[in-house]
Amino acid sequence: MSLAPPHRRELRVTANEALGAYRVLRVAAPDRAPGESAPEPGQFAMIAAVERWGGGGDERPYLPRAFSIARCREGEWHFLLEDVGPGTKRLCELHEGSALWALGPLGRPFALPAPGGRAVLVGGGVGIAPLAILQDTLAGPAPVLLGFRDAAHAQGAALLQDALVATDDGSVGHDGRVTELLARELDSAEAQAGRQQPVVYACGPPAMLEAVRALCAQTGTPAQLALEAGMACGYGACYGCAVPRVDGRYLRVCVDGPVVDASELAEVVEPGAYGEVPA
Amino acid sequence: MSVSLAGLDLANPIINGSGTFDAIAAHASFGDALCEVFPFAAYVSKTITLQPRAGNPPPRLFETAAGLINSIGLPNKGLRGYLEHDLPQLERICATARPAGARTAGVPLITNVMGATAMELEQLVAACDQQDAIAAVELNVSCPNVSTGLDIGADPEQLREVVAAVRPATRKPLIVKLTPNTADVPACAIAAQDGGADAVSLINTLRAAALAPARAARSGERWLGGGTGGLSGPAIRTVALAQVAAVAERVAIPVIGIGGVQRASHARDLLDAGASVVAVGTESFRDPATGSRIAAELMCVAETQM
Ligand SMILES: Cc1cc2nc3c(=O)[nH]c(=O)nc-3n(C[C@H](O)[C@H](O)[C@H](O)COP(=O)(O)OP(=O)(O)OC[C@H]3O[C@@H](n4cnc5c(N)ncnc54)[C@H](O)[C@@H]3O)c2cc1C
Ligand SMILES: Cc1cc2nc3c(=O)[nH]c(=O)nc-3n(C[C@H](O)[C@H](O)[C@H](O)COP(=O)(O)O)c2cc1C
Ligand code: FES
């Protein structure tokens, strides 16, 4: 796992381009600190604009925001952004030369498949981001299944190569859920008897991750899920990013994740929809 | 700029607020580089209780204009888990941690404890007293009394009794972390002093609530899993300054000033208001190196003034 230096670093934006309903923000990668290696697939950074961070909607943002490192190539880090509130809105406005603060790379990355092992990548919405760097890193080709709301969001699929797309409104690709594509893929994988079982790598909204988790549990397919949670710090300091584990205790998404083995969770739930967890 | 706090020697006047920096997790995230320039001149643990606590259900965070409401719920492994599992790791980290301005490694470890009764607190403090790795104990008295429901630290008379009951359990420095959620904070500070405290720290978070934003699924309902939470960050800085000044005026023991500190000038304000030491909390979330940056800046100014 790549270790970040214990301080935020100022990075320069090199480009900010539209990709359908999303933006791809590229920044000059920081000089590597002693012992620091390249970001690994699934790792993230806590990001804030150096200027005018605050004073947006509800007089926010104040804290930095978590973003998957979507790609690390040619001296740049790429982020895929969706404007959903004051923090992402401000970051979407940045342009070449703008400065941002970044703490990272942080968190537990995807565990790559064993040599010769097969992978299936499943993404939903802006959750496709960590799958791009995962695809760049994998040794061989792996099926990529991506789900989006509509055609504008489905343009995000261009971040990866050879993706099969599903849309909720049926405007592009398969009319329905990405998990339907996954079920088909696992069926055909099963049909090819004798072949090794794939590992499913998934990131996306909670409802999608839950559907992936349930399907993989049903079919006995190992799965790694990249989770999201509201975060204040990203490095285990605040205990704010808690998600209940199968044993009733909480994990911290920032340091115990964001990538967790599906077997660690009883269920993936919308933030705020958790019931009481026994002490 | 070394300072002495109730018998502890600190290389600089900047420490952390309890519960805002997990040295074990930070060491796992950043490696030994964390200790090469350690952000704080003393390390304060998060609050430890007698029994393990899982913490509150999520969501635990709500961002406000220049502030943060948390309802974390003091998750911790309980006294036994802390002593067996965390303390050996913290001891190693504190022994190798070199704060800004220090020639050698080593920062004192302050353990923060909370109990619902004087008896519980006494047990916690007595257990800390046995540990060489622990340099001082901080009492978090923002805990509801089981019989009255009032925070132990909110009523001066009750607070004096609790501190006096706990005091004989240790010869180590005893710090009382006051609650700001009460009518007369200086009266509580005097009560802590009368009970035998060696120092007081303030402010803890201000009680606050938030409703789910219009966009969220539970729009209009309570947002935080714990119902209410505590407000911290720049939003409380001026409240902290007022309370620290009022307390420092009235007590003879040292005061640890906490609340909304983001840069050296904010720390300077609390020191000028009478604090001996300043703790950084929420700002460490934005940058884990905040503490050492502020300490270095303070020392730089001190040098040019000499
Ligand atoms: C590990 C990880 C990786 C991520 N990767 C990406 C990525 O690659 N690309 C991307 O676009 N996003 C990513 N995200 C999500 C991103 O961090 C959030 O979209 C961002 O924090 C939203 O901030 P905002 O200010 O724009 O929106 P906010 O207004 O903060 O809203 C975001 C959500 O938070 C809740 N919320 C609303 N108001 C508040 C409040 N006052 N306090 C607390 N919560 C509130 C609501 O549920 C809301 O829908 C990732 C998150 C994590 C944890
Ligand atoms: C997420 C979070 C967790 C906290 N946990 C504790 C705790 O366990 N014990 C305690 O005494 N204070 C706790 N505090 C209070 C801080 O130590 C500090 O008093 C307060 O946040 C004000 O300082 P700040 O504005 O610099 O954050 C916590 C604060 C935050 C934000
Ligand atoms: S975001 Fe602070 S502990 Fe995970």
C-alpha cells in the first residue's frame, strides 16, 4: 500500500475537461516523498481548492472532500468529478493553473487477482473512477460493466476501454441495471465449466453495491467493494466514516477501506438508513 | 518555546484535542514519517471508557458554515482493550515522536477518560496511574450523570465532588476538560481546581443539531445518528476565546485553550487570553501537519522578538 507523507500537498491543475455529465480534473502528480510509491487502484485523496474553499451553498465547503484517484499516468493524477454539492461544484470550476490541496494517496486499495486469475469490473455512476486505474493496472483483459442514469452520464464510460453499458432510462446500451449484466456475465462464467471463478471489483452507489454484494453472495463469487461514506479527515482521525460490519462493529471506510471484501458486510446501506448497531 | 504544563515538559505549546487525532491510524497511514516531525508536543488519546463502546450509528458528521458537528459517540475498546492493545503502540509512537523545536524524540502521553460516576472515573484513573507510559490523565466530564441526567461537568458542586473523589487515585498530573454547555464555565473551572485538578482544558464541542438536507432521503428528520452532536472548528473560535479568557482570569492552575485554531495567530490569541498550552482539533482533519506548522510559526515569531 502506498504511504502518503503526513501533510497535505499543493498541486496544480493541468486540465479540466467535460466528459458527458462529469468532469475529468487532471493535476500534476506530487513529487514522491521518500518511500512513497505510485497510488494503487482504489486509493483516494482528500481534496480542497486552495482558493475560495467556503462561501458556496450553505456557506460550505469547509472540510476537504474524498475522491478516488481515477488514473495515474504521465506525471498526472486524474479525478472524475460529479457536481452534487458545494465542494464538488467548486472543484468542477477549477482550470489549468488553479491550485488544490491534496492529502493522499490514502486507504486500502483493491487486492489484484492472483496471477492468471480473472476479474470482472462493475461500476455505477461516478463510482466508475477507481475502475479506470484498476483496468490500467490489470495484466490481462477483464469484462467492464458500467451502469448510468442516462445518456449524458453514460458518456463517462469513455474513461475505460471496451465497457458494456446499461442505463436506467434505456437510452444507451442495456435497458436496465448493471447488475443484470453482471448476472449474465457470471452465468456465462459458470457455463464455462472448469474455468477459474472470477473476482468481482465493484464501486458505485449503495443500492448498486448492495445488489452486487447480494448477487455475489448468492453465486459464491468473491467480491471487493469500494465504499463511500461522509469523511472529515480520510486518515482515521475523526471516526466519522463508520459503516457497520457483519460482526456488528463499525469499520472506518477511510482506513479499513475504502475497498472491503464483500464478506465483511452484512449489507450495503444508504448513509443514514442504518438502524441501531449493538454496542 | 518549551513550556511546562503541570509538571510535563513540552517542546512547544501545541498539543492535540482528545478524539481528533488517532496516532495509531495516522502511523499506519503515513508510516514513520509521522514521527520525524510529530504534529504535537504531547499526545492526548481519545476518550477511554470502562466498557468498550461501538459509537453512534451513522451519519456521524454534518458540515456547517466553517464548522463540523460530530456525533461520533466515543467509540473505544474500553479500558482493558486500551491498556492491552492501544497503549503499547502509543508508547512506541510517543517515544519516537519528535515535535517541532525538539532536539530529541519523545512526547508525553496524556490519556483522556470518561465515566458516568465518580467510582467509574476513579477506577479508570487508578488504572492509568499504574502505567509508566501514561504521563498525565485528562477527565472528560461531558458525560451525563446516570441518576440526574445532567453532565457531571455542568454543575460546579458535583464537579468538585467528582474531582476530589478521583484525585487521590493518581499522583500524575490531572487535567479536567470542562464542558462549555453550561451557564457558568468559570465556576466549574474553580470547582475543578478546588477538587484538586492540576490544569483545566476548554472548550469541548458545543451541543448542536442538524436536520437532513432537502436532497437527502430522510429530508427534514434529524440527520445525526446520535440525535444531537457537538460543534467544533472555526465556527466556535470566538466562543472559545471568551471562555478561555474568563476561566484564565479566575483560576491559578494552567489552562489548555482549545477551539477553532487553524493558524498561529489563533493560537497566539488563546495564549494571550491566558492559556499556557493550545490544542488543535478539527483543523488536523484538513491537514494532519497543522500542529507542527503552527508550532514552527510560533517559534519563528518568538525568535525574531528576542
Ligand atoms: C473514498 C471515496 C471516494 C470518492 N470518489 C469520488 C470520485 O471519484 N468522484 C466523485 O465525484 N465523488 C467521489 N466521492 C464522493 C465525494 O466525496 C462527494 O460527492 C463529495 O464529498 C460531495 O461534496 P459536496 O460538497 O459537493 O456535496 P455535499 O453537499 O457535501 O453532499 C454530498 C452528500 O452528503 C450529504 N450532505 C449534504 N449536506 C451535508 C452536510 N451539511 N454535512 C454532511 N453531509 C451532508 C448528503 O447525503 C449529500 O447527498 C468519493 C467519496 C469517498 C468516500
Ligand atoms: C470528531 C471529534 C471527536 C472528538 N472526540 C473527543 C473525545 O473523544 N474526547 C474529548 O474530550 N473531546 C473530543 N472532541 C473535542 C475536541 O477535543 C475539542 O475540544 C473540540 O473539537 C474543539 O476544538 P476544535 O475546534 O479545534 O476542534 C472531539 C471533537 C471532534 C471534532
Ligand atoms: S474520515 Fe475520519 S476516520 Fe475516516
